[in-house]
Amino acid sequence: MPFIAAKNLTKIYTRGAEKIHALQQASFAIERGEIIAVTGASGSGKTTLVNVLGCLDNPTSGSLTVDGKIIFRDKLKLSETDLTKIRRSIFGYVFQKFFLLPTLTVKENILLPAVFQPGLRANAARLTEILQMLGLDKRANHLPGQLSGGEMQRTAIARALINNPSVLIADEPTGNLDSRRSAEIKNLLLELNQKQKLTIILVTHNPELAKIGSQTLELKDGIIQ
């Protein structure tokens, strides 16, 4: 059984009398340990797709199974409590704009998920491991304003990894970075996949970054090409 299986996933938004088909009949499978690149022009449905896959949004119809658990099927879905557990235990999320709190240090930003998952507070060994893995151990007590763009993105990735997820969802992780920093993030994602066996779902406009995917889902008008 695939790690993630999607069948006929459809997402329709209503705006007044208009219906917007953001995602149409998307069917595919993702194996554990794969890197999936999601590409397409702006407005093609990339973020809608990964939000549904990451249990951040509900499809209008279709089915989604993650790690053998039925998340959505025939318009039925898990309770919000169960969805929250799935998000915490399976997924880590990285966004283009970093979303670091400017008054918190690198270490404090990484530990933010512990506010919602108290058991993480005592996991000092995991924090040390992640800081060293991402080359942030010497920046742990710095504020975001004292970091480079690449360091801020690495901090955001570290925060996504603190709960030891099975899947990392990265939405345009190099969108705000120059070519050198983008290459650093690309190499980091490859290392996480190869050494940590992390499944990565990657939204990108960057053709060099998309090349690391073992499978590419190209979207146009909400349809996988």
C-alpha cells in the first residue's frame, strides 16, 4: 500500500455565484521516502494540493489515505481532533515566508511546536541533533533579524523537524532566496531524504530544485498534466 494515496481529489471554492475549481480529479500515489516535486504556474493549484495532502484543508470530494489511515472518503472526514493528531505526528510544514517570531531566538522558534505538544519540551537531545544537522548550533541564541535568508529558512525547516515527522511539506522553500542559498536548501533537502529517509512533498517554481524529485506532479488549472 502506498504511504500516501490520493484518488479523484477535487477542491472547489465558491466566490459569490462563481465556482473556482482549484483542484480537479487528482489521483496519484506517494511511496515512503520519495521526494515529490509539485510544479506549475501561479494559480495552478499547487498550494491547494499540498494543503489537502497535509491535512490543512478538506477536499470537496475524492479520497485521501495517509499511512494506511483514511483521511477523507466520499465527503466524510476525520474529526478535527484526529486531524490535529495526524498533523502533529506525521507532517512537518515549511513555508516560503519563514514565519519566524522576531522576538524569539533560533532555539525558541524551533521549539514552538512544544507549545502545542508539551512532550517535546523535554526533548533536549532532539533539539541538539537538529541544530547540528542543519548547521545552526552556533546561531541557536540569535534572533531572526541577525540571520541570513538561508539561516532563517534552515531555522524554519528545523522547526518542522522537531516533532520527527514522516513527511516534510515545503511550499516554495527557496522562493525568497538567492541562487547560492537556494542551492544550500536543495542540498539540505536531499540530505534529509537520503539520511533521514524523510518523505518530502516540495512545491517549487525552481526547475533545479524540482529535479531532485523522483516524481513530478505538474498542475495546470487544477489538473495534473
